[in-house]
Amino acid sequence: MPAAPRDTSEPSVTAAGVEARDITAALRLLYPHISLSTSAQEDGTFLVRMPEATARYWGIERDARHAAAWLSRNLPRAVEIRGVRFDKRVTGNRALVTVAVSGQPRPADPGSSRGIPVYATVGEVIGDFPATRPVRALIQAALDGGLRPHLDPSRSPHGPRYRVLLWGVGATPLTGVLDISETTGRFAEAWLSWGRGPETRYRQDQVGVVRAAITSARDLHRAETTSPRPGRGGGIHNTSALANLDSPAAVVTAGSQSPGGPVPSRRRAGRTAGAARQAGQRSLR
């Protein structure tokens, strides 16, 4: 009697150390108050059901790799997003997200400076979120200035706004948050800080001052990258000292949730991010 063929199939998802409940628990850390469920599928993947608005902030269509990194940071294994479809037949519209255990190494923690994505265009930063021409110009200047603009995976606590996070590097980096109306695409508010300096809040009518700050950061970045001074450790390219510091996203996302429910106060989000940077820098002395 011939021997039975040896099973060469991939190990099950459960054997890999990730179960449906683990994915739900990891997403709950980002979005604690949304309607959410995860189920295992026959092919070894998982199907996550969540509100469409939350999925939009999570960024599964805008940057699936970065979205998966937010999920992987709280799982025993790295995962990847295989696809998403939307069910508009239900009230509020649902996103059906397919997640699978990844064979790739664990990505850098998106809550650290090293895990912040580096985009090339404004479209890569904001995806399908609206932005007026002046706002797009702000984000473009931030890209040109090495500020690594990227979106917070949660809505702003100050209304229906999305948040563009800035996280510069160098001797005196500019960091902060830009709040943009998710309905009109207009600048709404900002919190900015230079290096270890205090955070400053800018209202809607102060967008010119915000533009000047980002433009100054861009010009400084260009000067340092084209004519680096000796003895400065490579100037703005030296990010090793910041690698273990929390990014603005890691700070302002803590305890946050998706659109639709009450959001804990994060009025001083930028200041908290600055405090995290200062603490990290002191520890590196």
C-alpha cells in the first residue's frame, strides 16, 4: 500500500500564534468604541468588519502597509492587509477587511520615529481626504522640508477633522499637528513646536504663520542637506538619536477612537508629543 503523501501545506493561522480574537483586541487599542468583529476564514485569513469611516482613517486603502504596521505592533506576529471591500447595504456602511499573517519580518513600530512613513507626494499623504490648494501647498512644503507628514489613524478630537502629523529631525526639528476639515479640506487649526521649545497653538486665521514656520523648516532642511556642517553627525539625516522616541501619532492616538463616539480630550496633543521627545533626548545624553 503506497504511503500517504506528506502534508506540505502552510501551518494554520492559529498555529502561527494569531487568532481572530487577537486581531480584534489589537484593533480595540486603536478604536475602543467602534462596532468591530473578526472571524477566521477557511483559507487561513481573517475577515474584519468595521465602520467604513474608521477604515478610512486607519488607511487601509491609502497605505495598507502602514495600516498593517499599526495592527502588527500589538500582535505576536506581523500581519498584512490583503484587500478591502465595502458593504453599503447596512446602516452606516461597513468595511470588510481581509487580514493575513505575514511571512515578512515585523515592521518598524509606527509609533516610533523609525516607523514613520516617508511619502513623496501629497496624494500619498492624504489619499482621498479633501484638501484645498493652500492646504496641499502646506503639505508639499512639509514634504520638501523633511517633516515626514503623515495622517493620524484617528479623527481629531476637535471636530470632523483629519490630522496631518509633522515629525522633523535634526538639531531643532519642527513637530506638530495640522487639523484639516474632513468636509471642506480647509485648514482649521495647528499645534507646532520647534525642538525643545514650547508648543504654540494656531487658529484658522493664523494659517499664514503656520505656512511661515513650515517654510522655514523647509529652508533649514535644504540648507543642512546641501551644506552639512562638520561635527554635526550628518545633520538632518542623523535620525538614530530619535529612533526610540514616540512619534506624534503614537501620542495622540493613545486612548483614541474612531469617528462617531465621544473622544477623550487631547487638547494638548502637540505638547505631549514634545514632552515625549524631550524625555527621550534627556535619556540619550
